[in-house]
Amino acid sequence: MIPLHLKKAAGATLQKQVYDEIRAAILAGTLKPGTALPSSRECARELKVSRNTIVLAFERLANEGYLRMRSGSGTFVSDPLPEECVGIPTLGSPELTEPFASSGGPKTPLYPAILLKLETLRMVQNGPGQHKIDFRYCSANWRNFPLREWRELLIENISRTSTNISGYGPPEGILELRQAIAKHVTNNRAIPVDPDQVIVTAGAQEALNLVSRLFVRPGVQVAIENPCYRGAALVFRSFDAALFPLPLDDEGACIEPLDQSDASLIYVTPSHQFPTGVTMSAKRRLELLSWAENNRAYIVEDDYDSDFRYDGPPLAALAGLNNNTSVIYLGTFSKSVGSGLRTGYAIVPKHLIEPMRQIKSLANCGHPWFEQIVLADFINGGGLERHIRRIRQAYSQTRAALLKSIHTHLGCVEILGAAGGVHVMATLPLHYPSARDVARVAAQEGVGVYTIETTGAFEIGASRHSRSLILGYALLSPEAATEGIMRIARGLRQANITETMRSPGLVARSVQTHVATGALR
Ligand SMILES: Cc1ncc(COP(=O)(O)O)c(C=O)c1O
């Protein structure tokens, strides 16, 4: 029997109530396509209404396409349901975010509206991509994963799992891992860290979410580097932050514009700005700290790739310069171990320890125990240090080959960000086509190169980087990087794009590749 709840004294007629309830059951999927309905006679008897009431309601539903009445065999829910009649939202259909019936007449809400601003952050990038040689900016090269050591640690810890997995752990992360992270960051980034200040998160991405939950409400100003990491900008926007763009120059994010803002959070990537690669100067770091202190703002320092530094010692982290009072420092193991580990951390000023623990417990009651203990053992046993040393050397060789090859085959290209991380930004001279066109030519040569837009950067206003390529090199051997640049140069030549490149006045200028920190164009 169809579960109908008719109210004899209700405003709507009984026939309308039967119609509404059956239609709602079809839309909700309770009555599935193809389901046979009881006869009008049975329904009328069961519901104690006249048969005519049921017949008229069935006829209306049939006219609108919800039911099919076959003479001799009965009445069925239509299969398939005509979309123009029902518009049941399926996963991914716009109705899920705009939950209104699409048929004419007044709009009827089907579901509550989604209150968060949703924008897509596509991070999936497993294994080899579609290009033979891929300069994709990515987390870590899967070929480098320390499989043997990781397997040993998994086996060692498996016998301890049952007691640890049967209960909840501390939301801020297990002590062993927080101690290991505190030591790692103190040793490598000269930030004095107490393990209590460490909150273990599902990557830097979760840390950005937690921070936003604490400090962002609709209209709150969040200053961001422009361009910046898309994953950060979208999180802030999802909480309806008013984004305040800070332009970049060769010293990093500019501070003066902040005076025109009311920013209570300032999101920066000072070690290796994403995506431009600029390192924030020491002077700018001090100015930023001073602005934040004077204006009671927090700085969110995303130190996503500082494990990789090739030229000279890294500049001190903001969190290390500030006695940890106004800097929330974010770190991640995505670039060293791999982003599939989904483990990162926030190091917060002491007065934020409790609020961060509380917000983390509301989010997910803490990170999985097994991942944490294996990582803690990996760090404490020296595995992480050894692993980083090994891959840093490999990346450094690829980086050198890449720079040499750009110099030889592409000419006077301005390179930013070569001192660290796993990508550089290469800005092509004026006589080259746009980065988007170069990427198209490169793809025909089997080479993946990316623009600011296609790399996961977020930019407010007209782009000043239309000739900038983002070249990630974590996936490539030195030989592949060299070959990739040669293929791009060949593709440009074949597409006759080098006509202008070869014009005599330009040859002299195109002999030198800057590994520069010149002003960004
Ligand atoms: C600048 C920047 N911040 C944060 C992240 C996210 O890191 P996680 O994987 O730890 O969430 C990335 C990822 O590539 C990044 O490029």
C-alpha cells in the first residue's frame, strides 16, 4: 500500500492531497520508477475516500507524466521518469545547489539551500599524466616514496593498533607525532616549538579550514597574495570572506596596501611564494610582522615546500621571528612524503592552542592513529631527514638541467623561484606567444606545461602573468626535463613562432637566462 496520510479537515481537497503525496513519494524516490500501484478501488477502500477521488488524482499524475496507466494491467510509476516533469536531482546536477523544481509556475524549494559557497578544488593527480614529459606542479614523485622503510614501520606498529584504534585519540594529534613535528620544525626552520602548539591536520588544507572556522565570518577581510594558492582562497571564500589582494613585487607581498584594509587574517607563502616562486625579503618579513602586531591581525604562514632549498640557507620563518604570538604556521608532509598521506600541521601561538583543539575536535575528533604513529616513528628514526636529503639531491639535479636547458633553447626567459621548492615560474620575453599558446604547442610535442590558471593558482583582476609558465619538476629526471624544453623549442620553431624570436635585435638579448628576483611582470 502507498503510505498516504490524508487529513480530512485540511485546507486542500482529498484529491489534491492524494496527488501531492504520491508525487512527493516519486520525487523522493520512495516510489521507484516501474513500481505498480494498487488499483483505484483498493486505494479508495484503504483510505476511506470515494473511488472517484483516487481516479482523478491518478489521472492528473498520468497527465503530468508521473504515472502510466495500462488498461488491463494496472497503474505504474513511469519508467523512465520524464525529466521535464520531475527533475529529480541526481548527484552533480545543478538542482543540488539550486534546489528548486524547474517546471514553470512559482519556484518550490525541494531541499534547503546550501549555505556555503562551493567552488571546485581539483587536487586529484595520481601517477603519470597524459603527457610523455610532464612539468606538472605536484606534491611528490611516487617513484621516490620510501616504501621499504614505510612497510617496516607499518608492520612494527600493526600489533599495537587494536587498543589504539578501538578508542578516540586526542583531537590535536598523538603526543609522539606532535613531539616529532616540534623537533623537526625547530631543527629545520629555527622556530622554537612546544609540542602543545602543534595541531595535526589532514594536510595544510584542513588547517586552512580550521583557521577559517575560528576567524572568518561573512565580510571579514582576509588579505591574500595576488596571485595565490587556490586552495586557500577558496576556503576563505567558502566562509564568505572579503578577499583583499596584495600585489607582489621582487620582495614578496606588498605591505602598504594593508593600510587600506581591515584584514584580520593575512595569508602568505613567504619561503617560496605560490605560484610565482618569489622569496619574501627579510625587510618585508619584519614589516609584515609589525603591521600584523599593530593591527591585531593573524598571519597565516603557509610553509608548504620549505623542505627543499637549493641555494643558500632559508630565510627565517615568520613564526620564528615573532615569538609565536601572531603567526599561525602551516606545514605539510605532502611535498616530502606525499599528498596521499593527508597529513600536515598547524603550529599556533600559545593562546590559540585551546581554540584550535576545540575546533579540530568538532571537525573530526582527530587524525587517524595508525598514520600518525608510523609518521612519528619515521621522523624519530631519522627516516624523514634521510628521505628529504635524498630527494632534495634528485630535485636539485633536475632543476639544474631544467635551467640550463631553458637557457640554451628558449633564450632570455626570466626564472623566479629556482632557489627552492619543486617548481619555477618562467616568464617568456615579449616576443613569445602567450603562455597558453606555448602550452598548446608543447602539448602537441607530448609535453605538459602549465599556466598560472591551470596550475591551481587564484588571481583577482586581470592577470599580469599571461606569459608565465609554471614548470614543476618533481616528476622528471634531468634528462626528461632537458628533452621537454628541447621539444617545446622545436614545437615553437615548427609552428613558425620563432620567426620573431630569431629576429636579429633579439638574439643578443636572448643569450642569458636570469635566475632572477627581478620585479614581476
Ligand atoms: C601553496 C600550497 N599550500 C598548501 C598546499 C596543500 O597542501 P596539503 O596537501 O597539505 O593540503 C599546497 C599543495 O600543493 C600548496 O601548493
